[in-house]
Amino acid sequence: MINLQILIWVTSQERASHPVGTSIRVVDFLKNLPVRRQTALKSTAATLSKIKRTLKAYAIARPATRFSLKVLKAKNDKDNWVYAPKAGACVSDAAIKVVGKEVVGQCEWMVRSPNDPQASACSQTPDGSLGVDSAERSSDYIIQALIPRPQCGTHYMSRRSLDYLSDDCTQISQSSVMVPIISP
Amino acid sequence: MHIAALPPNAVRAIGSTQALTDAASVVKELIDNALDARASAIFVEISTNTLDVIQVKDNGHGIGPHDRDMVCRRFCTSKIRELDDLENIGGTSLGFRGEALASAAEMSGSVVVTTRVEGEAVAVSSKFGRQGEIER
């Protein structure tokens, strides 16, 4: 087995104009992996929509954060996406942007924690967090989910609808169709 | 915390053989880094063929002068110091392996890191390549 150590060295350093923060720019990705590069070039549309879905998931996980996706020198802006929340935006604002107002209108919040295994409805607080009482706050984790109400019509749930669990602001799950068991 | 190399036992325990698979995984790793830097705005730009340019810009706290050389070095991270820190990491940091930027640099033509921290008058831009030597 050959153990190849590749040293990454700084090749040049210069002054630049940039606000406080960081820009990482990857140039010529897969340049030295020609087979993978050819494969990637054949599926750019799929990659772009995967990136857009990733950003939507992040918007729901971090609804107070602004996200934008821009395809450089594109013919049109159909692959672009912007989530520009107002101050104090909460998860339902992000959900409205991602799946639309109609779908969110048919959903309600469920909150579960180890101390309180029963579901509890809760309201949004201005700072974006769901109103959770102090007993739940002392738990190791809190699961919050936006789930369709049992009585909603199935025509609101389309393939576009995405299902997310937000756990401590990290996106952990995503499925392309919401399929709760809805009893008639 | 500054960037420092992880001890060998931590590298063995948490090292991942999953390299970056496509542009989407690059974007995901860079967004995780931006969120760890407490960014409130993250801008993703990508070329039409998804390979020529992949850029993620954030307004987080930036990378300090002492850390800029180590940003793309494998198994070097500012997120944890040793294996046991992983116990306490939940909820505070999304990244911890010290692999994403190193893999990005290995698999691309170059990685350009432009960063400015609070108190600096101007930003610094560094270019990282795969070569073993420094170009002058």
C-alpha cells in the first residue's frame, strides 16, 4: 500500500478588499480526477438542484440566517435561490419560502422532548425560537417538527413538499415526500 | 480556539475516508464552516458547469492571522483539540474532522481563501495548491 502524503502549501498571499468574514473559492474542482470530472459535467443540472435543496434545508434549520445561491453567467436565473429573512424570522417563515404558504397553513408544530413525551403545541416567539416552557428547556434535546394536521387534504402535499426535523439548528433529515398516516 | 493538528488517536478515530464526491458536497462543507463561524449571511456562487468556480462567502468571524496557513491542512481544525472534546461538541460545531478544505485543495486546481477578522484594516487572500513547494 502506498501512503502518499500531499503537502498543501500557501502559494501566494496578498491584500484584498472584503468585509469581515471569509470567502472560500474552489477553482477547477476535479481538475486532476478526469473520469470523475467527465461524470460531473454530465450531471450539472442534477448537481445544481441538489445544491438548491441543500440550501433550502439549511434555511429551515437556521431560519434567521440569510442564504443565497447564484449561478454565475447563467442564461436565466431559474437555478438561483434567495432566502432573505427579516430580523427575528422563525422556522415557519423559512418553511413558507421553501414549501409555500398553503402547505404551511395545513401544518402545525409538534414539540417533543425526553421530559415531555406527549406532543405539545407551541407558538412562535419573536426571536425565532418556539415557545417552550422551562421544563422542556432543561432536556438534553428538543425535537420540533412541522407536521400536517390530520384533517388536511392530501392534495396539499405534493412531491415538492420536504420534510425536515430541526435538531439544535442542524439539518439532520430530509425526505422528498411527506407521508404521514392520515386517518380519514 | 486556534487551528492545531489533532493527536493521532483522534485522527484514527474520526478520520473519514469519504472524500468530497461532487460540487454539492463541497458546498455543504463550506456552509458548515460558515455556520460554525457564526455567519448570519451566506452567499453561494457556482459556475454553470459546477466545477470551474465554487465559492461560498460569509459574514462570520473570519480566519485569524495565526491560522491562515493551516486552513487547508489535513487533520488540522479549530473545532476540537482532542478526541474527548467530541463529547461536548454537540450543538456547538458542525465541523470537526479537519478534512473538508484539505480534500477540496487536493481535488481542485486551487483554493483561494479571502478573509478578514474584526479589527483588521484590509482582508488577506491566500491561494492554496496541491504542490509540495511554495511558488514565488
